[in-house]
Amino acid sequence: MTQNAPTVSRKLVLLVGATSDIGHATALAYAQAGWDVILAARDPAAAARNAADLTARTGRPVPVVALDITDTPAFTAFVDGLPRLPDTVVSVVGLLGEQARAQSDLGAAAAVMRANFEGPSLLLGLFAERFAARGSGTLVGVSSVAGERGRASNYVYGAAKAGFTAFLSGLRNRLAANGVHVLTVKPGFVRTRMTAGMPLPKPLTAEPHEVGAAIFRHAEVKRRDVAYVRPVWALVMLVIRAIPEPVFKRLKL
């Protein structure tokens, strides 16, 4: 009697921040590449709509799990409750907030810092330990060019993203010999619901599908460490970082 061949599991990606435009686009990029996808979001009902769209496009079921990125004590139970340890975890969560409000409202500032730095860092750090023990895995954190230099117009958000970028860099350095890949993505301007109404320069502004495709390409194909979605941002930020501080203080940025 011939035994059936063992079932080979498809690769699995966990997408954290699944209700965002970037999250949906990234999940679609992975699903269309043949990966299984789990969506995690604070609002499971909203994420379920994205899951239904992915299923309609690919014919594969897409589970949705609840996760509040600011509820850090719940992270261990969340990871333990997944059906299996993912091959890749992508965090696209973030909160732009309002700089003017964050300057005087400590609660508003704390919400921006927790959503952009504390929560994503601690969650990816937890997965990092599991991945290191297994000896494989990819962690992707969507940071921001805003974290490369503090600007008066968004320094609370920028500071949080700077912290996240530094955390990912340190994680990458520590895990390089453990078979774990860590990618930092800096999209620049993206035309999403979060940026609706803002005057965005077209040459520097990506669409969500560009970001999703770039995340998959740089994480799973090119295996990059740091990636700008539109390469022009590398030059832009090189110039901004090079401006002397006495001059930078006089600029309206």
C-alpha cells in the first residue's frame, strides 16, 4: 500500500495593522505570492472586510485575530494563541497623531509613542525570541523617514519612529547570526486615508500597492536590511541629514 505524501505547509505571514491601506496592500502582495495570511488588528470587524477581499481574490481563507498594539501585557498570550509560528511578521501599525496637540497633551503624545515605538518594538522583540529559537524567520517593521531627523512639524511622531528604527537596527545586528532576517521599511509619503487632505508631492508619494509590493520584494526576495519604497527618498534624506544644525533650526520643516 502506498502512503500519502506528507502535506507541505505553505509559508505563513502575520500582518499586524491589517485595517490600514498599507496593511491591506501588503497582505495582498503576500497572498498573491502563494503565502497563507493571518490578519491582526484592533478592529477585527474592519479587518474581516479586508480578509473577505483577499479570499475573493485568491480563493484562500484568511483568518482574523484581535490585537491592540498598545496592550503589551497581552502579547505573550496572543503569540501563543496563533495556530502556528509565522515565517514572517510584518508590522505596519502606526498613529500619525497631531503635533500641535501632542505638544501640550501628554496623553496624546504617549498614544503616538506607544503605537509607533513601544508596541511594535515589544511585539517584534517577542517574535524575535521565538524565531531565534527556531533558527529562521523574517521580521519587517514599517518605520518612517520622519525618524531620520527631528522636525518641528512632527517631532513626536518622528521621535517614536526614530526609536523604532533604532530598535530594528539593534535587533538585526543581534540576530544576524541566528538565521533571523530583520527589514526596516521607510515608505516616505503614501497616499492613504491617514494622509488624506495633505498636500503630497507626487514624485515623492507612493501608492499603497507600491508599498506592499516593496515590502514583499525586499523582505522575501532581495532580503534587504533597510529599504526606501521610492529610491529618491535615500537622496532626499541624505541631504536633510547633512544640513548643519544652525541652518536646520531656521528652516520651516
